Amino acid sequence: MKLTVFVAVLFFIFGTAGYMSIEGWGLLDSAYMAAITLSTVGFLEVHDLSDGGRVFTIFLIFTGVGYFLYLCGIFISSVVDGEIKSMLGRQRLDNKIKKMKDHYIVCGYGRIGRVLCKFVAEDTQEIVVVEQKEKLKDLLEKDKFRYIIGDAGNEEVLEKAGIKRARALVAALAADTENVFLVLTARQLNPDIYIMARAASNMVRNKLYVAGANQVESPYDVGGVSMGLKLLRPTVSNFLNTALSRESDAIQIEEAFVPETSDYSGKPLKDSGIRQNYNLIIIAIKEKSGHMVFAPHFETIIHPRDTLIVMGKAEDLKAFRSSLGNV
């Protein structure tokens, strides 16, 4: 495209220089004559042309005008092709979102939302981002997330994101009032969806719970606690960062849900074979009631619908979760 434009500029310079040389006109008159000839606008000549000027004009029309028409065709074609590709790309993206199920909807792709999406993407690509700012579209495409540009508080936008089929929704909008309204709307559309909400102010925490949020987090509180842990217990902090990150295969902490049909149901930990077969350590058990048992005894019974907090190598954790039917 650059070469095409460069050749067009050369034609214009050639035409201007030709009229200056043949007719003896000034720069402005010659440039004007070259412009109206190459653009085929059909205005009258600046001055009467000599025979040499007429011959030069005929030559310029047959060569330069054809090239300029070709240039216009390329430009129009590129614009139309770009629009068509954009429309087809959006349609393909919408079709993919329509087929998604048990996915995560993240509303807001600011600093918090982007970090959250990248962390969740280490475990699953089933993410739909809802962002109102059109300028973040390029960033979303660069990060390769499925997205919808629109108001997250709009019911039609949430339905387009598949809220009735989604596993969870994260309200990570910038303003607390927007998050409260979003949680209210999402809870109405899907009474069973798990909702996590961001609260910039502690005063709005209870309002988000009342609106229907299952979990409310303040980035400032979490950040402050993390900094304090790094300051007072740096070794513990480094261990937790390694265990909770997907970047290291050395050690990780995962949760594994025990379905009612599992062979582990009703067995004590010592007879489960989890330690022997998978080289994993059970560091806690969350019972169906929500009660958390830390450092469970080897006689502790594994009940159906318990959630095991296990620690070990990534490949061992994956194999154990697979044996439970967890994805």
C-alpha cells in the first residue's frame, strides 16, 4: 500500500513538473492543473494549453488517471474488506459465546479484571469479558479473550454473555454503585449463579451481599494483607505464592470436589490411597455444611460432597481430580 501511494505521488510531481516545463507556468498553477487532470474533476484549464501541453495532458490522462482510479479501487476494497472481516469476526465470536456453558463472566476489564482473567485463564479458557469501553477492544483481542462491548448492567448484554448458562460472574466494575446494580440484575436473571463482587469501599460491602453477591472482596484489603504477610512472614508468603500460582509445577494447592458416586466416599483418609497413589497431602477438608477441618486426622472420614484441599505436584493433582470426575 505504501508503494502504491508513493507511485501516485510521483505521478503528481511528474504532472506538475511537466506543465511547468512545457507551458512555463508557476508551481501553483502547474500543481492545480496536474491535480484536476489526475482526479478527472473536469474543471477548466488554468490557462490556454499549447499543442505540447495538450499532448502532455493526453499522456497524463491515459497513464496517471488510470492509475489513480486503480488506487481508489484498492482503497475502497480495503475499507469494505475490513468491514466485512470485522462483521464476520464478531459473528463468529457471538456464535462461540452462544455455545459456552458453565463459563465465567468477568464484567470490567480494568486493572483488576485483567489480572483476574489472566489468572483464571491459567486453569480454563471458558471466560467471557463484558467491557463498556470500546478502546479496550484491541487489548481484549490481543489477550485472546472472548468479549462483548456493552453495559454490564444491561439485561440484554448479560443474556448475550450467557448468564443463564454461566457458572459464575465477577462484578469488577470501577464504581461501587455500578457493581451493586450489576449484582441485582445478574441475580434476577440467574438465581443460582455464583457472584463475586469487587468493593472499593467497605461501606458498600453489606449492600452487595444484600443485592445477591456470594462473595465480596476489596482489592485494597487483599493487597494490604498480602503486603503485611510479605513483610512479617516472607517465607510463608513466598510458599503461598508458589503453591497458588500455575506457573510452577513444583508444588500447587488445589481443591477437589467429592461427588456422591465417588469411590472415596465413606472411606477414612488412611484407606483412601490418596497419599500412596497420588503422593498428595490433604491439608484441609471443607464439609458439605461449610465447616472447615484443618490438618485432618488420618481417621477422618471422607463424606460425599466434601471438598478436599490438596497439595502436591501439578501432574498428580490433575490425575487425582480426574479420578474424581473434576474438570
